[in-house]
Amino acid sequence: RFCEITITITINHITAGTFQTSDTALAAWLHCQDFIVYSVDASEFPSVFFFQNSQELQKSLNLFETGKASGNIVQFFRSYKLMLSKIKENNKEKVR
């Protein structure tokens, strides 16, 4: 038997005061921490979420990346579903 394996690489990038991530869970957690997703680019896979970069965001990013992120799981799940809906919404606009 053969098994197909897909590897997705998470991309985090900072340019001109903007933090970009393709990690949907990270985007949802940042949203739970009151950081605003000001744009989503779903034109290619993986989708990219855009935030305004700040020292506070970098501190939160460090917590997430070191496994020290905490919070309300219900709020996180709602934010995660919101991030998925933003991707779907962006994809619908491409079809129109």
C-alpha cells in the first residue's frame, strides 16, 4: 500500500510593519488576543493572514511558538472558525 503525505510549511514573515502568517491556528489565537486581522490572501495555498506588527504581537508570537500560549478554548475555536470563513469568503470573491 502507498500513502500520500502532504507537508505544509507555515510561513511567518514581517515586512514594513506587517506580520504575515499562513498558520490558521496562530491567526486565530492572535485574534483571541485582540490583534486585528486586517487582510487575508487566499489566492494561493496556504492562505496568508495579515496583522499590524508590534512588540506586543511579537511577545504573543513568542508565547505561541514556545508552547506557552493560553486562553479561552471556546473563544479560540470561534476565532478559528472565523479565520476559516475569511478564507472561504476570499475564495468566493475570486470566483465572481
